[in-house]
Amino acid sequence: MQAVVLEEFQEPLTVQDVERPEPEPHGVVAKVVGCGVCRSDWHCWQGDWDWFGYRPDPPHILGHEPTGRIVEVGEEVENVEEGEEIAIPFNFACGTCDLCRNGRENICENHIGLGFMNEAPGAFAEEVHIPNADINAVPLPEGIDAETAAGCGCRFMTSFHAMAHRAPVSAGDDVVVHGCGGIGLSAIHIADALGGNVIGVDLMDDKLERAEELGAVETINAKDVDDPAAEVHDITNGGADISCDALGIETTCLNAVNSLKKGGVHVQVGLTTAEEEGTIGLPTDEFVAKEIDFKGSLGLQPSRYSEMLDMIDSGKLDPTALVEDTIDIHQVPDELEAMTEFNTVGIPVCNDFTS
């Protein structure tokens, strides 16, 4: 089968013929219907994130935002079957540790990152293997096909968990999202659907225009103002209830935290680059004096996918509104290269793996 292979960090990616996966007893193999192209794939290609184990040994297949159709089933699998269309989380869970058994399988003790770790070759490929499929293969409801669900991979489902569970956004909350890439635009769309009054902050006008299309009531171009956080305080008459850093650099994180009112909640979704290496300085005294909560957010529990899928099925959320372009597998390397200069808007999805 064809797959996008990382041969060496920061060197050009290539499409190669590789062996098709075989299902482990507890796993399934899915034909990939669509796979989003995400900045996290770019980070992996650059060799970032070794500080928390997301640095696979080349050669390695990239891709972590797939939906698919099951084509082979391991002998120990009980809950899914051949032919089912499924959503596929990037953060594979074991299903048996204490965290999994207490509904926090997104931070499973035995977490395996699809496309980011040796144990889980990625989904820029015709087929992908899903371990522990009874928990990690999420059947799609009849009203949502795999093509539609292709836009609700890592960025969308991560933003759903961040806005619906970790914040959580309630009706009337002032919410500011710093960074309007795929994660940020998803967060804006979801926070709007949850009843928030959302402000989008970015450096690029085309991304801010998309933010408004997806529900932002106000936008701020950070390069046009002296202090984006102060602008948020002016717009909200005192500061946001909830802030989100959807990029993961020091500037956006600090601007997001400084956008908050007293008693506000910051949700960190963006992961850092090689420059920060996982650590950003924070105004801790402000956290104390203003009783600000700082929360991390990773992925979405498979057991809670139904909440997101129900909102999609009812029309309250539309992941297809985030899909900027559909491409074939040979265009994936160029799409990732464009992310070096942040030259993508929304979510590009690869949906042709055999061209």
C-alpha cells in the first residue's frame, strides 16, 4: 500500500510502497477514508516533542487524524465488526488502567500516540491498524458517514474536549482563542455552539475572517495592536471568562493568560516547539492573586465521543466547515511544508490514497 514515510527529520517526506498492517488479536485494520493534515504532523516531521515521547524512530508513517472503514478484525475483538465506519482517536488507550476505568482514557497510563510513536504507524496510508479496538475504534452513527467525520480528527475532537469539558464553556461566557489555525478555528466553532461569545486572535487576516465565519463575535489582529490582551479586556469590559492558547508558543500563551478576568480559566491546547522545549514562563503570582485556573487538555475520551457526534448529527456542529481543502496522498508532503510558514487555513484532509 502507499504511505507517507518519514525517513529523516526535517528532510523531504516521500510516498512509498509499504506492507499492509495485520490485525493484532485485540485490534482491527481500517481502510482510511480521510486523514487530516495537522501541524502536529509537522512537529513530528521536525523532530520536536522528544521531551514527552512523541519522536518515532525513522522510517515511520505519519498521520494521526483518520476516519475509516474496518476491513479486518482480530480474533479477540467483540464490540466492532468488519464493514463498520469509525472515528479513530489519535491517543490510543489500553482500556484497563485506573485512568481508563475512570473515564480518562485520553490520558491513559499506557497511552500510544498514533503516528507519533513506534508502536503505532500513522494514517497517511491506505490502511491503518487500531490496537485495543473495542475502546479505540468509535462506531459512527448512521447519520454521519466517514467522509463527513474526516474533519473531526485530532484538532476538532481535542478542541471539543477543551471547550466542552475542560473549560467548560457555558452560555454567555466570554471566550478568547489565541491562534486561529485548525485547533483554534475548531475551538471557536465549538465554543460558539456551546453558547460562548468568542474572540479570535491571530496575525493573519484570512484566518480571522474564517474565525468570524465560524462564530467569532470579535477578532483581533495581534500585529495591529500594542497589547492583544488589553484589547480583550476592553472588548469584554474586564477580561475573558475563558482563554485558550491554540498555538503553543510563549507569546500566545502569555497573551491568553493575560486576557483573563479574575477567577478566569485558561485552557492550554497548543504544544510547544523546539524553541520552548515544553516549558513556558508563567505569571504565577497573577494566578494566585486572581485565582486563575490553568488547565491542560489532550484529545477526547472515546467514551465521550458520542457527545460530539450527537452535536454533529443534530447540526449544531459541522466539522466540514473547517475543511479547507481535500488532497491526495502525494500532496501531503507539500501541505506539511506549507505549515513551516503557517500558510494553511482551516483543516486540509487527505481523502485519496491510491492516486
